[in-house]
Amino acid sequence: MIKLFNNLNKSKLLFINNNFKNNLNNIKFFNNQSTTFLTFNKNINNNVLFKNKQPQVFNFSTNSNPSTTTITTTTTTIESNEFVNIGRKGDEIFESEIFSHFNKSDPNSNFYKFKFQTADATISEKEILELIKNEPNNNLYYQKLGAHIGVNGTTILNGKEVNQLDLYLIQIENNPREKSVFFSLFVYMKEYLNLEQVTLLNGEVVTLKQCLIKEIANDPNHIESHLLLFTLMDHLIDDTIEIYYYIDSLTNEEYKSTFDQLDINIDAVADGGGGGGGAISTKIISGEKVLVKKLRKLDLLSNVIAIDKYNARALDLLNYIMMEGNSEIYIGKKLLTIYEVSHNNYLINKDNDPLSIYYYSEQLNPWYAVFINERGDHVSKLSLLIEGITKFPEFPNFYFKLASILNNNNQYVKFKKINTNNTNNNNNNNNNNNNNNNNNDDSEEFIEMNRNDLLRKGVGIINDNKDLYLKADMGEYYYEFARYLGLNDTVKFIDFNDTVEKEFNKKQLYIKSIEALEGSLDVPVHELLLLMSSNETVIVKGKPHSIIDVSKIPHYDGTVERLLANIYKKDNNIEQFKKYNQIYLNKRLKVIDNFILVIQENPTVTHNFSALGTLLEKNEKVTINGKPFGKIDLFLHAIHSDPNESGSYHKLAREFPNFDSKITLLDGKIKTKLELQSETLLYNPHSLYDYATQSIPQFDNFNDSTKSWAMRDCLCRVISMDPLYTNAYLKLAIEMYNYSIDECLIPSITIDTPFIYFKDQLKFSRKQLLIKFLELSQIDFEYNQTDNLLALYHLSLEMDKNNINNINNNNNNNNNNIDINNNNNNNNNKKEKEEIQFGKTKKEILLSIIEKDETFSRVYSELSSLLPIETQYDQIIELMVKAIKVESDINILSNHYYKLSQYLKDKNEKVKLDNGLLMNKQQLLVESIELAPRSNNHSLAYHSLANLLTNSTDTIELFGRQLNQSELFELALKNSQNFSDSLKIKSNQILNHTKNLFF
């Protein structure tokens, strides 16, 4: 999951670089004659990634073109099935080829072929021997002779029997700096003689590695030698090798561009400098002065990119390595970004390699398109995944990733129907429900799939190719199936190694994911814990597991103690809560120290700055390389390191209270909070949520109802971007309640992605929004009791009213609780069936809120509404007095005064408040209006005041003015019209206002 959900667990960002570095020390090659295997001892599982590519022919010659070398022989084309298995990580196999120049027109192959020239029919072997006799130093004649004798043939030269190897050794003796001669020797040694080393005619012993090093010295642009040398080295980071360049090569125009990019020049020798990969020195080799540079295995790929930034093989390998977490890759002094590598890899390999599309899609936002100059059009994550499915329909990762982007089963993706050889029962069953659409183009068939359809398709591909996949490859599918399921929802599919469709709930899927990903640290332990109570056990791998047992399953556990503390807190186990909260607090300090160490070692990794900033408290500071850093400093540094990383913008914006607050970035630019939010407003749900809930309410040039419209519009879009954005549901439901909006529509975000749409319009009532919030809050790591109680209160407002037959208020100095008991009498049989939500009736929900927070005044007010005034008048008054006593918010308090005034039987009756004041109906109404003078909700209060006056000359003092009945009725009408008119203002006014400012 780490590659799919970067914000799942901040502790992952802490350890990934060191773990990757340490595990690379375990890389080992096993070299045989025909195959080379590379294994990664790393416990991170990914889906099996397969490539289906055609063999490619490579011509080798000694022409001036450095990319070709001819091994001359009478033998016909010889094929070699040599590849590198570049990553056996747990149960994953990722195949990647090892070498060649790989021209751009046909770059990919799991196989390479050496195509040898046939003998020159215009000249005989005898004639070639005569030419050699006359010109013994002309290597061209030795090559022609080799073509005649063949790979295994011999001939008599100068009275001695010589074979193909002897001819190569003679050529090297004649001109050891001739291009391609050492590479040709390498190929012959490895492919036909299976030799690890040979002795040159001058007595020097050269290994396979040294052949390639010498070829690079003769031809610094020889890409094949760089890539083959890469395969012969062991550790990506720790294994090093010395490459040397002849001094005269530095002034050769043919290599100038390469050396410039690698920052290699004569001046670098004087100061021992040079670009990434090590310092430069000099030495004498065979009587000639050379520059020597120490390179890591990884730097060989950087050199290839310096020679040809579109080299398919180097891009393929680099892209994989960088996706695994190694970000310290330089070309000279220039840091090579994963985006640049993924971009170029996609351009070159997109028609041959599904991974090139997949890797590039990982760098893009689902709802934001980027312009590709080389293609002249826009692409987004979604469009790339659709392209991947179209080109490689049997590559399951595309379905998996696309499913993770679609928010729910109401949202569909539409693409051209793909005819594949492999079909599966899963998809046959599923696609019966998906009718092909021919509306847009009668000549083409289209298919539509929702997220579960896509997941079932991916599972079906794996089931149809069991010989290529392992059960571990299902782990992420189980996780993704579970992620959007409701607490009481289930999903059906044919499981791995199964033949019939079965039904699974959310908890079962997380358990199956953990079991399938055994040995990986990327397992959904936190997600499973959030579904468990403190005393619950589940069966994992056939054994019962408590929450403590589950928490001990190996995983990225940086915050598991905090999670355990929250579980115990929700279950009112205060002792265990304190225990694990303290463990978390102690561990947090160690995590901060680890972040500091990682940042000091790897200052280019932007995510570490942002993650550490998130971990720090408001005024907390840490010292990095002797300098103090607070939250704001860390976010500023993250933005400066990577201006395209969206998360740091909204995190920085959150640190400022006002939308017009200003901050100076490290590049000197001054930004307001609103401008920081606008950087990612259209494609980052966090930025849009903050804009809706923090900035819009501060816009003084719009009235409250207009701002509410805009907030609701933004919050609907937040849910569309991220249906697991818990707080958006609650905030949206409250705004709808405040303005009596019963239902909202969730838009389909279609920025440059017209193939994403809602088959059926997605609607939410207020009750559905609140239920969704409460479901998500139960599995939300950042559980907030205050928000949870607020949601329960609003949910109670949406439930059917139920009679409460008796309220006994035991109100004394030591106990302010209210006990509510139902009398079992005949009237109970006449009651309508009570609505149940989360196992409770409306009454039970309200009482449970008071149990956890006695100051929640609106609960007392709502309870009063449920009582029959004819029989329980005194209890009603007491509840409202209690509500006024515990409330501090003036707007809510205003509503309580108005409601209490309406309960009083006549204008002369008085009620005694908790502070001792006696107030009649008129005084309560005046207090209600004057507490919140800017509110548009006082129409009924003005109307009630007017009705208290019996003749036209009577007045009531309000805001220091004496108002008669006519004036009060006028205010009531005006207040009502303002409220009604404001609801008609379109919600996108503020959005357009902001868009005009910043876009």
C-alpha cells in the first residue's frame, strides 16, 4: 500500500531510505553462462509485473558508430536468452533486460540477438591472409578473416594455428584504443567460451569487467558496456568500480555533451572534484595519463542517461530503482528526479512496457492533467491508466490502481472494449451487469466498470494465470476491496485458488490482506485495529488475536501505540489508555530523533521535512545541522525542495489563522494563506476542505448564506475527490441543516478525464451524510469525540420523534445528571416503531451524548422538544434552563432563549434561570435577538415580540430603541426576506472570485 497511499503512515517515510539502502547491500548476482539473476532481500510485496516483448536484433560492427559492433563469422544468427531478474522481493518477480544501445524505434526485448556478418564473398580467405601479411596492423583484415573461419574455426596465420580469440587478441595488441574491440572480446568470452578472464598478448590479464572498463575508456559513449558492467556488479550503493577516461577524450567533440553533463573536465582534477558518484583523480595507464573516477553501480545508469536521456534500458532500470525509494541519483551535480525518469521512460517505452505507463501514472494526480510537450497533449493519472488497460489488458495493476481512484460504486470508468484471450468467471458474472455502450460511436464498443468491477477483473486475471502469480499478489486487492466498504457492507468475488464466488466483509478482507502479505511490513494492521474493540479477538492465520496480538504483527508501527490508546479510550479503559499513550509519547520523541538523522543524511527527500513538520506541535522546535526548525520552517523547506509536492502547501496554510495572512517562501516570494491553498485547490482535497471551512467564512464581502452555499459546493467536491474524507461529511451535513437543505449532489470530478462519470447521480440526504461520518469516524485514526457527539446530535434531529413518558430531574449540588425512564403503560403499545441507528433509539442517542458531555446544551433542548407539554411542562422548562446554563456560544444561546420563551404559557409568566434572574417572555425574546444581532434567523422572534403588544402605541426597547408593533412586524418580514433571498445566490460566486484571483 505504501506506493498507493503515501499519507497512510508517516513512519514509513522515516525508515524507507535507510531500509532500502541496507537491503541493497544484500543484492547478489548469480552468474551463469546464459542467465544472470539479481535478488532483493526486501520484504515489500507488490503485484507481479510481467512484460511480453519480442526479440530484438542488434548489429555489432567496428564502424565509427559507437552503438554497433560486428562479430564477424560465417555462422548464422545466434540467439541468447539473457536477462536480469531485477527484483525478487518476497514473492514478486520483476523481469528487466540487461543491455544494449536499444534504439528508440524498438527499445524493448527480454531477449537480445547477436547478428553476425557472413563472410565477404568477394574475397577469399587466402587473399585476406595475404593482405594481413602486407599490412599486419590493419584490424579490418583480421575482422574479415574472422568472418571466414567462424566462431569455432581456425586458420594458419604466420605459421601458427589461430582461432577467433587469437584474432581479437591480435587486434587489441595492434590498437588497444580502437573502439569496440574490447567489447567484441567481452561478448566472445562470455557467449562462446564462458571465460571469466583472458591473458592479452602483452601479458596483462583482463576480466570480463575490465574488458568493459577498457571499452568505456576507448569510447565513453558506449552504452552497452555501461549497462553490461551494471549487471556484473553486486551492490547498488556500496559496490564501486573505477572508470577511467583518456585525457584527449575530454577535448573530443563527440563526447563533449556527455562530459559536460557528468561535470567531468580537466579543471576537476586540480581540486579533486567532479560530479555525483565520487571524486576524480589521475594516473598513468600503459604510458598514458588518464582521469579516474570511482562510480557506484547505480552511477553507471546515470552515465547512460547522460549519454542518451531516452535510453530505454537505463530508464527502465532507473525507474524501478527510484520507485523502490532511492532518490539520491545524480547526473554530475544535477539531481535526477523520479518524475523526470518516469516521464522519459513513459515516452520511450509506453508501447512496449506496461510498467512505463504504470510508473508515470504514480507521479501524477488523479484530478489534475499535465501537458507533455513531446506529445502535444495532456495526460493525467486516470488517462494513463486507461491507456495502460487499452494497450496491456492483461496487466492487473492497471485495474487495481484505477479502482483505488474511483470513489465508490456509483462512479464508473468508460473505455473501449478490449478483446483478450483470457477470460474469467469473475468477469463473465460481473460484466453481465455492464451493458456495452454504443451511444458515442456506432463503430466502436465501449465498456463501463465501477471500482468493484475493476477489482474483480484484476482478481480474475490473477486467477487465470495462477502459474505466474502467488497468493501474496492478492494482498493489495483484499485491502482495496475493504477500503471503501461500509461497516455493514460486503463484496462478492472468486478468491485466489477458489472456484466459487464468496462474500466478504470489511474486517475479513483486512485479515485476508494481512495473511496474504505475510512477511511484508506493508500490511493493514492499523486498519484492522480500528475495526476492533479493546476486548475483541479475531482469527489470523488460524490463531486468535487480541488487539495487542494484532498490533505485534510486523508492520510499519510508528503510531500503533497511539492507536491502541485511542481504542482503550473509546472503551473507557482509562488505565490502559494512559499506559499506551505514554508509550506513544516516549516513542514519538525517538521518531522525531530518527527523522532528524534521516534528514541530515538525506536532505533532498522532501517528504521527510513535511512528515516531521506534521509530527511537531505548534510551538515545538528541533535542531537540524545546528539550526532550529519549527513546523513552519519544515514546511517551507519542503516546498523549496520540491515545489510540485502539494501536501506541504496546505499544511503550511493551516499554520496561519486568516486567509490574508502572509508568509515569505524561501525563494523570496510572498504568499497569503489563500494563495497557498490555491496552489493545490483543484486537486488536493485537504486544500479544498481548508479553503471551504477556514477561508470562505472570513470573506466579509459575502453574507453568511452565500458563504454557506460556497462551502457546501466545495465540501461536495472534497467528497468526490476523497470519499474517505471523514470531516467533510459532518461539515456538509451541518451546513445543510443550518439552511434547511435536505439533499446534496456529489459531482463527478472530470478535469481532462471525460471517461469518468456517475452512472446514477450520487445523492446524499443529511441523515446519510451523518451516518457516513459516524461509520468513518469509527475507523478513523484521528478519532475526535467532540465531532462524534456533534454528529450523533444532528443524526438524532433526523430521526423520528419518540415519546418520553417521564423525566425525573435529580438536580442537586453534587449531581446534575438527568434520568429519563419510560413507564410501561398502555400508551406504549400505541407508539410507532422507534427508529434505530447504531443500535440506539433517538432518546438513547441523546442520553448517551449527555453521559459523555454534560455541557452539550442542544441535547437538553432537543429532549425538551420530545416531551408532551401538557403533562411534563416543568421538566421541559428545567431542561431549557439547563441548556442555557451550560452553553457559551452566543448563537446557540440565542436559540435557547427564543425556544424557552415559546414554552412560557403567557407574557406574564416568569422563569428563574440558573444565575437567579427572573425573565418573562418579552425579556427572553429581547435577550435572544440582542445576543446575536447579525443573525438572519430572528424573524420569528420579532414576530413574537410584536404579538406581545396589544395596541399600536405600545413599544418594546430593542438595541436602545423603542419599537412599536408595526416596526417589529416590518423587521420580522425583512429578516425573513433576507434569509430567503440569500438562499438563491449561486454557490460558485466565491469559487469564481478565487479562481479569477489565482488561476
